[in-house]
Amino acid sequence: MAIEKHDKENSGGGRPVAEKGEHIVARHLIEDDNIKEEKNLVIDGVDVSGRWNTFIISRVDSDFDRSFFEEIKKTVVGSRINRCWQCGMCTASCTVTPLYRRFNPRAFIYMMQLGNLRELKKYIDVAWRCVGCYKCSQRCPKQVNPAEMMEALALVMKKYFSEEVKTKLKLDEEVKTIYEDMIIGHGRLDLAKLHTSAMQKSGRTKEMLGKIERGAIFEMVKDGRAFSVLRLGKPHNWSSSKEAIENYLHKLKTIENSEAGV
Amino acid sequence: MDKLKENQAAYYPGCALLTIDRAYNNSSKLVSKKMGIELVEIPDYNCCGIGEMKSKGAASMYLPLRNMMIAKNRLGSKNLVMACSVCYHEFSRSINRVKENQNELTAVNEIFKEAGEFKEEYIPDGEARHILEFLYNEKGVEEVKKNVVKPLKGLKVAPYYGCLYSRPSMYTFTDKKPKMDNSERPRFMHEFLEALGAETVFYGNEVQCCGGRNVVQDEETSFTLCSQTISKAKKAGADVIALICPKCAGALDVNQPKIVEKFGKDSELPIVYLTQLMALAFGFSKKEAEFSDMISEPLKVLNEKGF
């Protein structure tokens, strides 16, 4: 079989060539790197370039990392991973997938099942998009609870790609820290403070002085809500709960570190 | 604090309802009282974790369960009523998880023991109840009809349930237990609104998510989802959207000026809480129902319609 590639532009036109991977069903679920395509290809003297000539590079993983699977399963949020049979109902019902095509719960769970960190790493930027609406968990026929699996995914990301998380997900991490500090440290959420600190962290202080924000703040000062936010104190005796929660989290961290050999 | 009487229920206000969402808090109390149940706030409540602590194992479950312990110890009530869907989710998630997993229950009880605030251990025998489901099942549609003095004739309402009121059924038991709402097509709010004399519109986004959880970090997603919901409701002819969750209010109401700026006038529609409409129909004034608290200005349309 003689295969030759020739430059279409020099050979004078020919059939129109499709966009890369254009005719693949559910194209959005496949990364560009995984598509093999020959636009101008001649086999045994026949020009076969065109729509049929698209191949998806095999994604079969043979190196299962069972320890990774067990690690996910041990967390409260990822405890149901062993139930997943990859039917795809989670991705089909996902609120976020239509907005961010690369957000694909089914694929994330598959990669976590296999322990394929190399693949997972490619999705650091979208892994935090889950809105926690639980449509996936509602419709999952095996009650895997994909919505909480996305929390497990966040744990994986933080543990194995801490540097990338720090740079690429700086804002997400900072907002999460504001929440956690307030919930554990103060026992209650101060919504005004939460909003202003988050805006500051994302460098949007100017926006807070904008017409819309100013209008809302003015309204709340006028009708007294702003002051009720300021007045909201801590629960009594919160310090004992705070200490107990912190100790628990510290223990959790120590176990995790000793397992990771840190 | 005294134990509850028969016509009282333990109530968890959460962080939003005592501050910026006081309209929801106060109207819920007014409406419940009118229907024959007094909501009694539990003292010393703490934050439910608002979905941000889920990856922290037992710590995330300790947060809501501490409030369940307060309800039981101080008010003698196993159950706790709440108006926020996020709180409702966090409570029912924690209760069900410790019910079904002994290890997690033990871990939570270890935190309780260390904090030393309560003498006995936590036993998962109570339930968290969303105010809509609570009023529907305890008092029913007939009780609503009985109390209506000013029917909302001619008002078209788009009922918006959002996500966590009915999902996931593994925690909410919608579809699974008798007397619970449907997960995909909830009806309780529809029935309440119709009992008030209002007309409900079908617009297809009743159980869609508002993206409220990521609103700070990922405005784009939230705004797009909100804009879809508002414009669909508007197209279906709704005068207002009725909510049952303060987080939805944060996304749909507080952010509406920004959403309109981005997506245009199609995304402009007054937002109210279900309980505010109930209060209005029960004869309370617009001031008592605190409609002026809403950023999206429902007062205009209510005045136009003559309420």
C-alpha cells in the first residue's frame, strides 16, 4: 500500500477539507490532541482525504493505579467511586457542561478510577466549575453522587498539583480560604465582609465603587440591613467548637501527610 | 430556654436570613404564625458550612449537627425547620451520611466530645425540614386558602425551586418518601401560589440552578444561568419570579442589575420570596412583607396590578 501525502493547495483544489474532527459525534468531549487526522492523504493513488479520514487516538489505559482508587474511596466525598459504570448520565445532565465543554464529570471520574494523573492535570482550569446543583447525583442510576466526586477531584488537584493550583486557581483558593476562615473561625458568615474581601482578592476594588454596587450598598445602609450584618456576632462558646474542628482537621492533615511520605 | 409547645417549631435562621435576607425571614415567620405554627429560633446557631466545607470530612457534618443538638437540648425538638435551601441541603446531607455510616458518626461524635458543649452523644434521629415542605405537610393547601384575604388575582408568577430543595433525592427523599415533593417537577410551590389566587406560568427552568455557589469566583457561569431563567420566565409572561432560597436571591435579585447590563432588558424581572407573596395575600401590608428590600423592585409591578 503506497501512502503519499500531497499538498492540496498546489494540486489545484479538490474536495473541500473539513475542520479538524468536525464530524465526530460529541466532538466537545474529545481533546484536540486525541484526534489524528490526515487532511491531504493519498493511499494507493486514491485521494482519501476528507470527512471519513478522522481517527481518535486510543485512550485505553492499561496501567491501573489501584492505590489511587482506594485513596479517593477513603474520602467522605469520593466514597462511592467504585459504583460508577461510566454510563455518562452525569455529563448528559450537567448544568455546567453546556457552558464549558471541557467540564466533563464522567471523564473526570474515569480518570480518577484509573489514577491517570497525567490526563487529570490538563483539566485544572475547569475542575472548579461545578456549581453543586446535584442534577448529576439525582439522575445517576448507581447513586455515585458525582457532585461530591467533583469535591474529591478538588482534593486530588490540591494534593498532587499544589503548585499549579496556587497559580492557576489563585482566586478560587483564596475565596475558599475566606469562607473557611469565617466558618471555622467565626462560626457564622458575615456576607458583607465575604463579598468585599472576595472582590478585593480578585482585584476588583474599583468595581465596588461603581454605580451598581454603590446603589446596593446605599439601599442597605438606608433600610438598616447593613448594620444588622455588622451586628451579627459569634455563637457563644464557639471557641471550644473551633478548637475541636481545628484539631480534627490537623489530625486529618497529619494522616494524609504520613501516607504521602511527607 | 423553655421546651417547645405543640404549636411551635424549632427554626434555624442561618446567616443570610438574619441579615440581608430579613424579608424572607420575617415573612416566613408571619406566614407560619398565621397558619398556626410559631417558628422559634434556636439560640446560638452556627453556620451550616454552606457547601464550602464538604471536602473536610466529619468537620463539615459537625457544623449542621451542632445546631441539631441545640434544637434537641435547648428546645426539646428533634426536628429543625429552615428556609434556606443550602442550609436544608447541608443538614439533610449530614444527617443522612452519619445515619448510613457508623465511622462518620463516630468521627463527628469525637469532635462533639472534644468541644464538650453537650453531655450526650449525637444520635441521628431528627430531620431537617424545608419551610415549604414543612408548611405544605403540616398545614396544607387548605390552610393557605383559609387565610387568604386579598387574593392575588391577575398576578402571573414563575415559581423557581432552584436545585437543592428537591435534589438529590438520596438526601431530600423527594420521590422516595410519601408526602414529599417531586424531584424533577416539584409542585408544592405551584399549589401554594394557586391557593393564593395567583396564576403560575410554565417556563421550563423551575429546577435549573442559578450558579449561586460560584458567583464570586465565576460570575460568568452564574450570570448566564440566571439570564436564561429570567428571560424564559419573562417570555412565558410572568410578572414576578417566586423564590425559596436566599442564595438564589443573591444570584437572581442582587446581581440582576449586572445581569441586565450584560444580557439586556430581556433579563429584567422582579424577584420575590414565596412567603412575601403569601404574607401579602394573608392581609399583611407590602411594608410588613418588606418588598422594598428586593433590589429588582417588585413594588412597581405590585402597585401597577393594584395590590
